[in-house]
Amino acid sequence: MIQKAPRREPPSDDDANRRSRAELDHLVHRVEDFIRDVVIPAEPAPGQYLELPVRDELRAAAKAARLFAPHVSSKWGGIGLPLSQWPEVFEAAGYSPIGPVVLNCMAPDEGNMHMLEQIATPEQKRQFLEPLARGHASSCFGMTEPHPGAGSDPSQLSTTAERSSSGWVINGEKRFSSGANLAEFMIAMARTGEVGEATMFLVPMDTPGMTITRQINTVDRVIDGGHPHVEFNNVSVPDSAVLGEPHRGMEYAQVRLGPARLTHCMRWLGLARRSQDIALDRAHDRSLFGSRLDEQGLAQELIAQSEIDIEASRSLIQRTATLLEEDNRAGTRLSSVAKVFCSEAIYRVIDRSIQLCGGDGVSDDLPLAQYLNEVRPFRIYDGSTETHKWAIARRASRRRARERQRRHEQPDGQESGSTK
């Protein structure tokens, strides 16, 4: 069993360029202005994909505005914000569904960049992280597999990597490889020992034996490159393709998954806020039965519940981001709570917004129906809601068992502050 935590390089002053409150507020306002003035006018019609030439033009504008890759060190082309200062910036970017793609802080690239910066060797950073951070390349992450392979239960990982005279040979199949159609490389997880032992590999998509075999059509549109099946058929990679150390892939996955779950929450919260704003504008402009809609109790109930969901999500996101900086293990545990709550709260906000907008809400005259399609998979991606609730409940039971044990071991049998 792996006991060691993954090695992390101490951040430099540049890597952890923490802004003052005033500086962070200024950056957030700049992102908000950029999204409103540059990105939103270029949004594709509901249900359509962002065309690559338009994306590239918008990205050039984001770079010129010095808003590109806010989470990555300036050494590699980003702004260098510490994780605890991501939430407000990512939420501002997420006010447009294409905003995170334009600012290069969208999944799966964002999570891959974070993990590469934490774990990769200097040469791997030059080869894979730098072009990714500068927007010259894109990537995908290969974990999910066709049944009965890995999904919510990573112990079912069936893709294998075996030692060869020149490195490793990978065989298996991945599905829901988000971004693979446009990716230059994949971070692939493969079993390299007993059950529970896995290794991560950096595999260029043009490596012989690596093939995209089938497309999966989904309701979401904002992740460039689709969610296809990718097959590994005797794919040979050198030892230098190993990310981190062999057999520690499951451990490294937590470095990626904790923040990646949370950044989904940050981005989609921006879309929830956009939906609430659309509904508020409609409720102000629409009059029924002699008064404005926003003056009627039933509408006010929907508006208030959405405000509560937005504020509660924002607080939980910020607390989790701060904890991830201080204690990755504790932060990863709390990220499960944040992921469950935010994925459901954000869906509720958009659904209420549709209700407040009536027939227009379910039409292409407003983007709300597509927003609902974008956020619905969030309750499945990065671990289903039910899997996270199972883990949350188990941790709660174990925590209380430890508390009972400590109380039992006290000489007087009493627990300070407990009630009888």
C-alpha cells in the first residue's frame, strides 16, 4: 500500500503570486469586462460548438489582455495565481460557457496543467506543460474505461502497461476521453502491478497503436475535442513517458482530482450566476396580473432560493480551495462535498431560471436550455453524485467511530462538551 504523499516542488514567489484583496478585485473586474465585451458577443448559438478559428482569435485577445491561463505559473505562460485565489477568477470566466476555453482554464487541460506543474520532471514540463499552458497544444486524460473497466471505481482499471526492453507496452481501451479528438497527448492511467497499483503515462496521440475508435455524442458542447473511445494496441512508450514514479498513479490522481472537481464548481457557478441574471432581467421586465413578476411571491421564492444556492456554493468553494492549499488530503475530502452540493445547486439555479422565463426558457431564444445541458453531466463527471455521497458517509462514520474510541479511552469515560 502506498504511504508516501506525492513529492511537490515548493512554489517560487512567482509561482505563488498571491494578490492583495485590491489586486484580486481588479483582476476579477478585468475578467468580467473581457467576458462581457469580447467573449459573449462571439458565443456560438445554443447547441453549437465554438469554431476553432474563433476560439484562436479570442485566445489571442485574452493573451493580449494578460488574462490567459490564470492558474499557471508565469514561467510557463500563465498569471500564477495560487489555488485559493482561483475561485473568483474562474467564476468570472464561467459567466460565459466558452469563457474558460478562451482563458485556457477549462477541463481537461486545466487539471492536466495543474498536475504537470506539481509532478512532472523539468523536461516533461518543457515538452508537455509549456505548450499546453501557452495554448499551443491541448490534452486529454485517460482514466474511464468501458464496462467492466474503471469508472466510479478506479480499482477496476483494466488497461495494462507491461515492462519491455525499451520501456513499457500499453494495452487497453479508454472511453469518455474528453478532448481526445483535438489533443496532442493523453495522460493515460494503466495498471502496472497488483490491483490498486497504477502508473500515469504521457502518451502523444500519434503514437503507433493509439487509435480513436468511436465517438460519443453527449448533451454538452463546451469541451473541445469530444469524449471518444481511445484504444491502445501494443503502444510502446519509453521510461521517460512515466509521469512521476511508477505504481503511484492512483496517488497522483488525487493531486489532480481534488482541484479538478472544484474548478468545475467554480466555472459552472459563473454560468449559474448568468442564468440568474437572465431570469432577474425577465422577472423585472415581465408583468402579469397587474404587477411585475419580480414583485410576486412565487417568483420571489424561486429567486431567493437561487440566491441562497449561489452564495452557499461560493462559500463552500472558497473554503475548499483554501483547504486544498493548506492540506491536500483534507481538501480533497471536502472537494467531494463541494462537488455534490455545487453540481446539484447549480442545476437547480438554471432550472429555476428556465421556469421564471417560461416558454422562452426552453427555446433557443434564450441560452438557458443549453446551459442546463452543459451542467447536467457534472453530476456524473469526476465521480457520480452517488459515489461521492457513499464516500462522504463512510468518512463521517469512521470519524465518529474514532471519536467514540477516544471517549472510551478517557479515564473518566467522559467526552468534553458531549451531551447525555
